Amino acid sequence: MEIDHSVSMTSTFEDFIADMNRKGYEVKQGKHLAFRNSKTAIECDKQLRFIRSESIGYDYSEEALRFRIEHKEEYKNISEAKIKSVMNVGKSDNANLKSWKNAQNVSIRTATTLWVVKNILAENYGISIKDYAESKVKFNEAELFGAFLESYKTQKEIVEKKAAEVAAVDTEIAEISKYKRAVAAYWKLKPTIEKYKAENTDVHSLSGAELKAYKSNTQKWEYALKVMNETKEKYSLSTSELNSRLDKLTARKAELQTDLVRLKLQFENYEIIKTNYLSKDGYGFLFDTPERFTEIAQAAWNSHKRSLPPANRSTADKEISVEEPKKHISRFYGNSL
């Protein structure tokens, strides 16, 4: 994809936009980042619509693209850790295709199990992949999904909390920016308002353009004063102090936004795994409905975790061969590994 290529070849978002322009794409920036291939439009002799980049996926939203450009290595690690989506085994698929899809799904389920053990059980309960592979600690499918759901809920709350922090800083930035615009309007209109007062302008003697200008300037002046007074009353800061606070808030927002994008990109893995568990060809396929599987999983995990040791985040996960966990997991999924 040309967007991915431009991301890999540039070091700033501005360079990325310029590179996309060189490739023949028109770029629309604003509330949503959007692209349109002008070369294709000319060749087809018709007006093509702009396509929002985020419609491809969150990784292509403006905030994610900025993160990918500035943190290439980190994004690569996040991307490589993602679990693949379970394949839909259709009724119309031939026998060979069905067999291949089923084998792929088993591999995806194996990778998911290892991910849950490593990132949830090992992290929170000190249960290593080695212990799990050697059956020192046993979990069935429902218990693993229950453990995953508990972590999913926690991680989702973390993402939502960080998003709320960004929103709060955004609100304050908007308020102070509004104050700055009001100050600019105040000083711009001050000579005009002072002239009105000095001449003791009678609004009834004005007509046409003069009256329109008088009303407009007076309204803008009063609004500017209102905003300035309200902001100063709320923050109890001078103009210079508010400007300094705005600079700090802007820097703070950049930090929080980077953290939020990182969390969202990592949380995508949780969304994929949850969908995989609950899809028609997913891991909970033996149960009647996704809701039923979720209910059973939560009850099974709540019962099982009472026997587990408390969180031990210092426990290091030992390196083991890929075959060990596969042998163990195949007892649940069959011998198609």
C-alpha cells in the first residue's frame, strides 16, 4: 500500500503528506484525513470522492499515522505481536480450502493461547508458558477466555481513562485559546470603541453600513470582554500566565496523545482476540451462542482464579521451544498442528 510505503520513507508527518502528493494523491486535512488519487480521476475522466484514511483501519487514522512515522520501531513491534483473525470456513469452500482454513484457524488459536498465557497469566499470576505447556497448571478454553475477558475489561478502562485525560486537556486548551482570540479582538477594537465613546455616538443617527458596523463592533467588543473576564475569574491568572499555561498544556497534550495512540494500537489485539473467540469459526464454537460462551467463561475463570497465587509481575517467562506448547495445546484442538 502506498500509504505504508510513504510512512516508511518519511520522518515527519509533513514529509509524509508531501510524499503522498508526489505520488499523485490529493490530501484533505481537517477533522478527518482523506486522500484522493488525482491520476486515477484524470484517467477515468470523472470526479472521485476523497476516501478517509481511517476507513481502512485505525492504523491509518491521522493520529496513528503520526505515531507510526515518529515511532517506527515501536509500531513494528506492536504490529508483529498482533494475532491474525480467524478465517470464515464457508459452506461453498472445497475440501482442500476448508482443510487449509481449519489448519490456519488452529494455528491462530494456538498463537492466541500462548498470547493469553504470556501476557495475562504470566504477567498477573506468575504462570509461565513452560508451566502451562508442561501441564503443571491446567486451563480449559472457557477459563482462558474468562481470564482474557477480565484483562480486556481492565485494558479498555485504561484506554478510556487516557482518552478522558486527552479530552480534559483539549477542553482547557480550547478555553485558553478562546481567551487569546478575545484579547486580540479587544485590542483590535479598542480604538474604534474609544472613538465611539469620545464622539458620544448616537446609534439612532446612524444608518446603513455605519449602523451595521457599529452594532457588529459593539457586539464583538462586549463578547471579548465577557470571555476575558470569565477566563480570568476561572483561572485567576494574568494573560502572560495563561499563555505560559497554554504552552505547557499543548506539550502535555502531545505526550498524552502519543500514549493514547499507543494504547489504542495495543488494544486492537484485544479486539481481534475477542472477535476470534466469539466468531462462528472461533474458539467458542462448541457453545450455542457468543453470549452463552461469555457467561460460561466468566464463571469458569472466577472459580479457577481463586486457587491461583497472587500477582507476581517479577516472574520471568522462560524460553522454550515452539513445539512444547503446541503439543500441549493440540490435546484441545486436535492433531492438525
